[in-house]
Amino acid sequence: MNSYHNHCNWSDGAHEMRDMYRAAREAGFREFGLSDHYVKTPFGDNEITAYSIDKSKLAEYVDACLACKKEFETDTFTVRLGMEVDYFPENAEEVVSELLKYPFDYLIGSIHFSNEFPIDHTAACWEALPPGGIDEIWHDYWKKIRLAAESGLYSFIGHLDLPKKFCFYPSYDYTDEALAALKAIKAASIAMEINTAGWAKPCKSAYPSRNILKAAHELGIPMLISADAHDTRHVARFFPEAEECLREAGYTAFTCTFENMKRR
Ligand SMILES: [Zn+2]
Ligand SMILES: [Zn+2]
């Protein structure tokens, strides 16, 4: 069992880095990576982007991860260093080249914003959208996922179909847009994840939904299982359910390895 998408209190996680690695080792993972948020927006920092690590402490974050590698690794447990990076087409190259000065094993490309709209912040943000606004966010989201994949900057793409979190679904069928994004992921030879955190959110559904997982399998996209844990109690949350979903989509458990992830 491996997992590469998790957070500690260097960003918006509840627990300390050491406690997360300890919990992962105790839960029986063979490999575990923290991937705290790195959020550099084209519009500046605000109270919503505070879920990022302190960007001036990047070197300290990496040092802390490397110290955990020394402390927690055993013959049967490997510590990986990652980062969940917010993708913005305006600055993606610059942000990733800054991160690549450090020895990260992988970078996750995620979309949490549509321009300045915070997709997974609150239901109230969605309720306040003008008519047509929900569809616009969805259109933009799939386009940004496609662009993030096409950029070739990331090892895998995070939580596809995140805009469903608060159950504000679009009025149109986004199958073609999602397929275009999946084809870009395939063309870039990168991976994606089934992110189990969605099962604990209002949408009560893993990211992405089953039809997208099935299409991903048909395209031959490597699939990882991630809990996106922000808490030591959640490091392996819903993993059996995720394996079942992946089996239904045609995947086998052994596709979920570090080796299928494009490394930096
Ligand atoms: Zn995320
Ligand atoms: Zn995350």
C-alpha cells in the first residue's frame, strides 16, 4: 500500500509531519509521501490562500522531510517528498522551476481556483455565483486540468472533478471536456489518483467519479490511490472502497505504484 497525497501542519493539515509519517508506518504503508500545499497565485496571497505552506520556508520544509526520511525509513517503509502545487497557467513554469531546485520525488498538479474563485472553499461561494456561473466554473476547470497535464510539469494530477465537492453540478454534460483532459494526461505520460477524501465531503463520492475512472482505465492512465489525509487518523481512509472502485473500472491494485508516476 502506497500513498503520495497527504498534508501535515506545514500547510493545512492538523498534525505534525513526524506524526503523519509515524501513522503511515503504523498503518502498514510501504511508501508514504507528504505533499503539502504550495500556492503561488497570479493575484497574490489572501486569507483563502493561507492553506499554502509559508513559501519563504520551502528549504526548511524540505529539510524537515529529509529528517523524517532518516528517522522513519526502514527496509519496508519508504518516505517520499512531494508537493501539491496549485496550477495557474500564468506562472506554472516559474513556480515549478523554483520547486525543482529541491529534491522532490514528485509534484502533484491541482486546480483549486478558477481565476480567483476558490472551488473547494465553501458552499456559500458557489451559492453566490451569478446565473450561468456554475457552468462557467466547470468549463474552466476542465480546461485548466487539460492545460496542467499538457504543461508536463507534474507527476500526477490531483482530485479530478473537485468542483462537485459541494454538489453544485453543471447544467451540461461535461463528458467531452473530461475526456479531453484525460487524453492530455495520457499524452503527457503522467498519472492520476482516485482521491478518497471526496467520500467524506457533501458530494459523498471519491474524486473522480466512476465513469471518469473507467475512461481513464480505457486510456491506460496509471492510477494511484490517495487519502489526501489532513489528519493522522485518515492516512488509509476509504482505501478498500477505492480499490473496489478501481477494480470495477478495470484496474488492478498493482497499477498503483511509484514506478508508474512520472518522477521529477
Ligand atoms: Zn487539493
Ligand atoms: Zn491535498
